[in-house]
Amino acid sequence: MQLEALATNDDPFEDAGIGVAYNFASPANRRVTGPFYRFVRMVKGPRYAPMVDHVEATAGPLERDGGRAEQRVTVTGPGGRTVTYRFGLSRDRAGDLDGYWPTDRVVSE
């Protein structure tokens, strides 16, 4: 869902896709990345910019271990730059994200 939203980041309004990614960030992730305006700046920075308005995303297998999971995703950005990211997820059993797998971290390889 996050990658689909980031592929059309400004639809239906500016940075809507980044907003979806922020909403699915785990509480621990948000503590590190800060409020939304800082999250936007980080995602539009050089490390994560290929995800914004990307033209292709290919997900590898989801590797689960209990309440944790990891998935590699290779993204081709709008400028043709290809980057592989490793998404770290954990099962949330409380709060607003109960039943979802919020993102704990995204690391470029």
C-alpha cells in the first residue's frame, strides 16, 4: 500500500503518498524520523527519493519470523535510478495500527 501511494505521491493532493507511508510507520519509527514535515524532507532526500513517483517496484519474498518480517523491494525512480530497499516490519497488536504490519525501518542496500 505504501509503495502504491508513493508511486503517485501527489494524487489526490501534494505528498499524499508520503502521508500514507508516514501513517504506516511504527511508533518507534516516528520517534526517530520526527513529525510529518521532517519525514517528508527525509523521503524526498537523496537516499529515499527514488521511491517518490517511482516507475517500477519489484518486491522480493516476505520473510517472516514470528511478529517480525522483512522484505526487499527494488525500485526504479522517475530518473531511472534503481535502488533496493529492505523494509523491516513488525506486527502491531495495539493502538491505531492493530492488526497491521507497520514499518519499523527502511534501509537502502
